Amino acid sequence: MRVLYFLLLVVMIAALAVFAVQNRDEVTLNYLDRSLTWPMAAVLGAVYVLGMLSGWTLVGMFRRSWQGIRERS
């Protein structure tokens, strides 16, 4: 099973590397009065990481809330 997980990891890393090489175009992001220009791969990577962190936080909040409800019962 470890070999399968390792192969899946290698395939995912290879796909990400190909994506990063093929998408070197720069994207301009505007937020309020600020403007940033980053490569598209970096923007998507940052959005992915921020999504993981926010999802992890929400799951933790719901888990603690559910545990509090069960302890009261």
C-alpha cells in the first residue's frame, strides 16, 4: 500500500510541475487599493494553501462544537 501512495504522490508532483512550467504567465491581482503581479502557478498554490487552512479551521470548529453538544447531553 505504501508503494501505491508513493506512486500517487509522484504522479501528483509531476502534474504540478508540468502545470507550473506551462503556466508562467503573470496575473495581476487587485484588492482594495493594492495591486500584485504574480505567476499564475504561485497564485493557484497560495489559493490552495489558504483553502486548506480555512477548511481545516472550519472542521476543527465543527468538531469542538459537536463534542460540546455531546458532552451536554
